[in-house]
Amino acid sequence: MNLKFRLSLMNFLEFAVWGAYLTCMGNYLGVAGLGDQISWFYAIQGIVSIFMPTIMGIVADKYIQPQRLLGLCHFAAGAAMLCCWYMGASAGFGNELPDKGAFIAMYTLSVAFFMPTIALANTTAFTILKNNGLDTVKDFPPIRVLGTVGFIATMWFVNCAVWDDGGFSFTLSENAHKFQYTYMQFFVSGALSLLLFTYCFTMLPECRLEKKTATSLAESFGLNAFKLFKSKQMALFFIFSALLGMSLQVTNGYAGPFITSFKGSADAAVATSFAANNATLLTSISQVSEALCILMIPFFLKRYGIKVVMLMSMFAWVFRFGFFGIGNPAMPGVLLFILSCIVYGVAFDFFNVSGGIFVDQVCEPSVKASAQGLFMLMTNGLGATIGTLVAGEIVNHYCSWQGGFLVGDWQTCWFIFAGFALVVGVAFALVFHPEKK
């Protein structure tokens, strides 16, 4: 089998595992009696991202080949996710979970082993490409794009798949048994993780370990990168990375419950609209936009520079939240939802990708890898964790679960999030002045 095809399939499965539940999990948590804990379920991903990728990276460097460790992590993540599915299935459709603590524990275990696999998948791909004399800069992007395709594919699958007394089927019409509303989304994720575990041990070439010069514990955990805070420019950059990171998981956690809540509207045209009954399918436009925006970054960076590109991202978050605040699932309001999903590509990629490029450009070679880790820690670790928990408090204050829907003053919530992004963007424009080279 072609090497690039094998790596592309690896990336497809890697992100398909995540796409099965990331954007629709909140709908099931509300039914399961955990609606007020949605923010914690997303915050857990940020918390484990602070330390688990680093630990697994050290293991992959010194003890276990990365493609094998990737498989083992997916085995653990998949097994724990299937336990979540089993507990939901045992409770029965539409019922609260009797042992919520055990469910949270299994979810946490699954996420703790899944989050490191994103970096491990990249390490595996880079190593295999280099070992076979291929150009990572040229050959990796098309491989990585298949990951986004996999994410979208499972979003569409759980949006349309139905399992009820009539058996398995697909529908775009209103149906409470769609996977996006039930514990079946966890089954899809767990099954795909176990499939990828098998794939890693049977279809991927070896990535032999290399003996490396011993490093200090601080260097192993990337702590030496914190000396970058001595530079005013880098200190500001990392602080704003954390502030912008606070927006990253908000719509992943609440866009689904928000759009689905319109099913409880007294307006029949809104309640029965295509968007209200296919929230996961609608939000998948965000991932399509993300894949396309990655290709636009080189042009914008070359033409406008790093600061302007980052500002585009920050103000795109204002529109991402603002369009949700003024839109609705019926025509013409649904067009605003679609616009929100389109600008997500700019909001997410123009900071995450261009930010990584900025770090690579300004940091010394001796700390580049650690600096990238620090960038991820500030955005996806600290920033995303704090932002998700704060967003959860705001949503729980203005909204509540009624009749299986999270209803309330959503508009105020979205405008608060948009206002925060606007303040961050304006402050960044005023105080951040990167050196021109």
C-alpha cells in the first residue's frame, strides 16, 4: 500500500475519533443529567493537555516507538470511551446516568490518553516521511488535511445515523434517536480508536528509536522555554495566546446545545427547521472552512505580516460569536449561523497556525521545540481550560435545561463572548508590536 495513503488513513482515523463526539457531546450530557457540567467535560481536555502530551512525548522519544505508542494510547482511550457508551446504554435512552461519577472518570481516562495522540500522530508521520526520503514540508500538509476530512465525516455520520427499535438507519429529519443526541456517539468514537490501534500495529512502518543526548528534567518538560517571558515581545505574545485560547472550546461545547435548543421553540417553522434538527451537520461547515483557510495562510502572511493575520483571527472570533447571537435556524437567520461557521476557519487557523510560525521564526533553535510546547500549553491548555469553565458559568447563569433543551438568554451569552474577543483584539492591536525583519 502506498506510504502516503497509509499515513493519510492514519490521520483520517485519528481525527474521526474526535469528531464523533466533540461538537455534539453537550446534547447527550443534558439528557444524562450532566448538563450543568458541560464546561468541565471540555475543560478536562485542556487540563490533560498541560501534561499528558509531554509525558507521552518523552516515552516516545526514549522507550516506545511513536507509532506503537500511538496505538496503545488509542487502545486505552477507546476502551474507556466504550465504557462511557456502555454506561449510557445501561441507563437506557433518554434517562439520567445512575453513576455520574463513574461516567466522568471513564471520560477523563479516555481524553487523557487521546489528547497525546494528536502530537504522536504528527511525530509518526514526520518520522516515517523522513525515513523514506520524503519532504515533510511538501508531503505532510495533504496528509494532515485528511484528518480534517475524517473529523467532518464522523460529524456527518453521527448527525444522520439513527439506532432505535426499527434498527439502524440514516435521516436528516427530526429524530430523537440520532447518534448526536445519544450515547451512541461514544460507541462510534471508541470503535474507531480500537480500529486505529489495530492499524498502527499492522499497517505502519517502524519508527526506530534513536539514542539522544541526555537532557535535564526541565528541558524534557519544556520548562526552559519559560525564559522567553524575559522578552517583552514574547511575554505579550504568550499572554495574548492564553487570552485568545479562552475562546477555542466555547463553540465546541455550546454551539450544538444552542442550535438544538431551537427545537423547543414555540415557532413551528423554527422548531422543525433543518438547522435545528441537524446541528452537528451545520457546525461541520466550520471544519470545512478550517481546511480551506489553512491554504490561505501563506498568502496573507506574506502580504500583511504576522500581526495583521493574528488580528484577523481575533476579530473573526467577534463575528463567530456575534453571528450566533443574532441568528436563528429559520431563513434568513440561518445564513448568519452559516457565516459564523465560515469565519471559524479564520478565527481558528489564522492564530493557531500563524502563531506557530511566529514562534518558529523568532525563537532560537535551542528552544524552538519547547517554545511550541509552551504556545500549545498557553492556548489549548491554560487558555482553553479557563475560558471553557468561565463560559460554562455564564451559560449556566443565563440558561437552564428544560424538556431536554438548554434554553434561556443565549443572545446575552454570545454577546458577552463577542465582547471579550473584541477587547482582546483591540488590546493586542495597541500593545503588540513585533519586530520587523
